[in-house]
Amino acid sequence: MFGPQYRRRTIMLSLFQFCQTIAAFGFITWVPIMLVRQGFVIAHSLAFTTMMALLAPVGAALGLFFAERFERKWQLVGTAIGIGVFGLMFSQARSDGLILVCGALVALCTSWLVSIFHPYAAELFPTRMRAQAVGFTFSWSRVSSILVGYAVTWLLSVYGTRGVFTMIAIAMLVIVLSVGILGPTTNRQSLESLSR
């Protein structure tokens, strides 16, 4: 996986895995607290979080529907852009409606991204190393999941919700650049041709 043929893919997926967890855990886990920080009572915060989460299955369904219809690499790039943009809009929003819509769109894009990256990662490596390479790259998401809680706590206390979503937007920019530049296209290609 670190040979010349697969090194770029390993680096790209490692960066992707580290950064996608920042969005997944940074938003989904912490959104009730971020809403409280924006002035909502905990009951309203939890109700908003529940309504936002209702779009998550729609994101997964979109990933399923578009998986073979539209290049997975560009779906990852597009959903990362959506998470970054809608997240920054969420951090600036003050009306209930805009907060709900932006938060729901972040949840939708996050779920869509997650539903696409698993098959994309698996098709980037040949059978002889697939489990090892995907496992290694996925381990970076576990490293970031350890760190993201501390980062969100510190950013919320010092910079508020805007600081958290700036971190998420930067992580999404890393995904856009790494997948956009280093990620190969995979749709309508056999695993044998991708292994060359």
C-alpha cells in the first residue's frame, strides 16, 4: 500500500478518513450543545437535533441511488463542499428555520458522504491488500475521533460555534483537495483495471 502504485491512494484515504470524522463527530455528536450555546433551551436543542437527523437516511438513499450513476470521487468532493458550506451557514444562522435547514443539510451531506466512501475505499486496492490498506486508512478516523472531542470543546469555549464550523470547513477543504487531486475515478471500471 506504500509502493509507488498505491501510495497516493493510501495518503488520500488516510487524509480523507482523518477529516471525515471531524465532520461526523464534530457536528452530529455536538450539535445539541452548539444549539444550547446559540441560546436554545436543551429541549428545543434536542428537538432540532432529532429533526436534523431525519434527513440522514435520505442522504444514505441518495448515495445508494447515485452510486453508479455519478462518479463516486466527485460525490465525495461535492458532499464535503456541502458539509463545509452548510456548516458555516449553520454557525452564522440566527433564525430557527435557517438553523434547522442548514443543520439538516449538513446531516444529509454527512450521511451521503459516509455511504459513498466505504465502497470507494474498497475498490481502490486489489484483493491481496484490500483489508490491510482499508483497515490502515480507516484507523486514521479512529485517531481523529479521539482528538475531535477535545478540539470541539476548546473551540466552543474560545471561539463558539463559528470556531467549530471553521475547523469542520477546513477538514472538508482537505477532503476536497486530497480526493479531487489524488483520488482516482472508479465508476464503470473493473477492479482489475483499477489495480494496475
